[in-house]
Amino acid sequence: MSASNNSNDFQKDKSILQLDFEFLLGELRQRVKELESSLKLMPRMDDGFLSKFLRTRNGDLDKALKSLENYYNSIWINMDFLSGVSTTELESTFNSNIICFLRHRSNGQRVCLSRSRLWKPTEHSFRQMHLVGLFQAEFVSEEPLTQENGISVIVDSSGVSFTHIRHLNLRELKRISNFLMVNRLI
């Protein structure tokens, strides 16, 4: 078999997979519309957003829908945690590079780097720091390559001192952990 035949076969397989994915995306969109009245928030219906639930559940519609439902329920339950912070505060925290996402690794995974030593608790609250991380994770989770290969998290805790530990709130730590696990952002 020639190289051009292999290339043609690959292109056919790729286009079939694309058609299947578009069909599944349409099915998920329809199911979300049927579920919309039971959700407490208005769901996003754009392809990028819905795709992440399909890809992370390997095209299983039922699991994707359940994940989306859990996602919105978790946001509703944690609304007080997710709101009430000014964009100026978040921008300042974002610019501090305490939590950042690096380019994709060779295996396709994004890398989330958390550098605790850069955190100055008198300037940025623990809550602000983690909200920025959540918003960044939400943003990169819409990248197809990230949806397919996931995120690796590296926590560099060198330089952590009593000053940092004193500002940790166990209630917020538990809430953040539960939010991340329910939404499978990491």
C-alpha cells in the first residue's frame, strides 16, 4: 500500500470521527435543552463548552450529561464562594503568576503550576488565588487537546512558611477540593 493510500484512509477515518462527534454534540445539546428547566442556572450551549463534557467522558452521552448536571449543581451550591470578588482583585492575583498554565507537554497534557512562594497573603487572599486557578482551569478545559489528554498539576511548595499556613481556611480548602473533584477540572 502506498503512502498516499495510507494518508487517504487516515483522512476518511478522521472525517468519520468528526461526523460522529458532531452527531454526539447535537444529541448532548438536545438533552441539555430537555434538562434546562431542572438546572438552576442557564446552561451554555456552545460547542467548545459542551465538547469538554463529551471528550472527558469519551463520547458517552449519559456520563457527559451527568457531568454537566454536576457541574451546574456545584456552581449553584458554591455561588457564595464564586461571587463577590472584584475583577480588579482577580486581575491583580492573576498577574502575580501564583497559579499559571504552561504550554502542552509532548503527551498533550496542559501543566498547571502552583507556586506557593509567590503568594503574599497580605495582598491576595487564599480565595482569590484559587478563584484565579479555577477560572484558568475553566478556560484551558475548553481546548480540545486538553479535553483529550488532561491536566497535570505541579504544586511547588518551596518557600511556604507559617505566614502562608496561617491564612489557609480549612472550609475553603475542602470546598475547592470538592468543586474540583465534582467538575473533574483536574
